Amino acid sequence: MTALWIAHVDVTDAEAYGRYAKLAGPAIAAHGGVFLSRAGRYIQLEGNDRARNVVARFPSLEAAEACYRSDEYQAALEHARGAAKRDLVIVEETAES
């Protein structure tokens, strides 16, 4: 089953976060991730509002987690630490019946 990587982000240091984004994109693609939404329009209905919302689809929950734990993504993540407040969750998609 495919899985969605959903990130909600408030960027506090645009320059450093830009370095993260430049490195994270190729790491995500290398693990089969495809962006469905990157900081597009949104409506916050409940919970904490974060100005940047990102959704990527991966071939599986395991592929998404492997991406997060990969050396390439962790190197990218070093630039995001201290440059943003982030929430990240990976959710397995439900098969349509």
C-alpha cells in the first residue's frame, strides 16, 4: 500500500530551510516519493496552523520511513533543525474497495 508523508511547517529561517528543501527533494525522489502538494493554498480548520504544508506519496510506509532515516535525508534535515517548527507523520493510504 502507498503511504503519505505529511509535513506541517513554520519556517523561522528561510535561508537555512531553503538548503534543507534543496537536499530533501532529491532524497525523497530517490525513495520513490512524489510530491502531491508543496506549500499550496490551504484552509486551517482545526489544530495548530502551520504556514507550509507538504504532502508526498511513497510506494509504501516502509519506503517513506526508509527515506526519513536515510543518510541523504538526515543530512538535509540538519539544515531544517533550528530553522523551522515541524510536525511530520507518515500515513498508510487506505485501499479503495
